[in-house]
Amino acid sequence: MKFLLITAVSLFFRLFNYALWIYVILSWFARGNAGLYNIYCKLGEFVEPLLSPVRRAMEPVTYKIGLDFSPIVLAMLMSFAYSVIVRSLYIFL
């Protein structure tokens, strides 16, 4: 039971990480291509609920530098959350 739950959590975090980076890459190329833009919009429905708060929190830094580092910060936060959740599952289950 414990290993099945840990595997499911691991799969979710891995899929979210892939979706995040595909979303970032498609943001560069999807505007001119209707097919890519549809994929970009669908990934946005999955990624943006977590990416938007990070982007708002980093707004002052983004305006000063001119680059959006929120996907990198979100990936690091998700990695931290993954390690905390998996360790908690090992301890409490």
C-alpha cells in the first residue's frame, strides 16, 4: 500500500514537472502555430494554478531583471514538496 501511494505521488510530480517545462518551451513557439497553441492552452490549465502565485510573488524581481524565473522557482518548490511528502509517507505509513 505504501509503495503504491509513493509511486502515485512520484508519478504526479514527474508529470507535473514535464508539463511545466513543456509549457515554458511552448510559450516561445506556440503563438504562430494553431496546433501548438491548443496544446499550450491545455497545459496552461494544468500548470497556471500553481505558476500564477509564484509569478505574482516574484513580480518585483521580474520587473527589475526583465526575466521570469517563476518556472524555475516553482520546480524547486515542487521538488521540495515532493521530498517532504515522500519522507512523510515513509515515516507515517
